[in-house]
Amino acid sequence: MDYIILKEKYKHVVEIKDFNNHGNLCFYLQRLNLKSMKNKHNEFVEYIYLCCIECLKISKNHNNTTYIVHVYLENFTFKNFSFSLFKKLNSKLENNLQDVLNRCYLYNVSNSTKKIFNIMIPFINKDTTSKIIIV
């Protein structure tokens, strides 16, 4: 699918910003409606991948080779979480974008979010986990 079409479809979940000489991917997980995404996980994963590429282009304009991710978890619960979607996304990004993540900031982390994070952490490579910062 075309990036522009996907952007229109998922703009409420992901924003790309040019900030501090880096491309910044702002991910609003509480806006993720898994029911409406049934059978569309691959499409969404492709969109996130394309967003990361866009962030890298912004960073490159500032002579940087990495991008930054901001994950907003306000009101995020287990109903917003799909383990299969996470695994697909993690696999796509780790297989196609190596050594380009500068930092990943997590905001509004709650106790339930920590439980979800503990489920995910064994599947994330150690280099990436070292770049995750809870704000």
C-alpha cells in the first residue's frame, strides 16, 4: 500500500516530527483500535516501518543517522495490546532497521503497562532495550 494512503488511515495513531535535529516518531498507543485493525496487522506494520524510514530521512537532513521514538501510554490497557501485532512489528523493524534507533521514550507508564512491557522485553534485542527510557 502507498505511504500516503496509510498515513491518512493511521494519522491518529502516529505522527512524525522534526525536532532536535532528528526525525521523531510519536506513537499514541491508546488511540490504537485493535478491533478496527482485524486482519490488517501487516498493513499497520508496513506503515510503521515506512514512518521510521521517513524519520530517518528527516534525521539525514540534519546529518544524523538515527531517529527517536516517543510512545505515549496514557490510558493504555491490555485491550490496546496485541502480542501478535507486537511480534510482527518488532520482527519487521529489527530485521530491516538495525542500529538506527537513537532512543525510545515511554511516557505515562502505569502498573499494567509495566506488566505488558515485561511480556514484551524477552523478544526485544538487548541493544534496543538499552535505548528504552521510561519518562
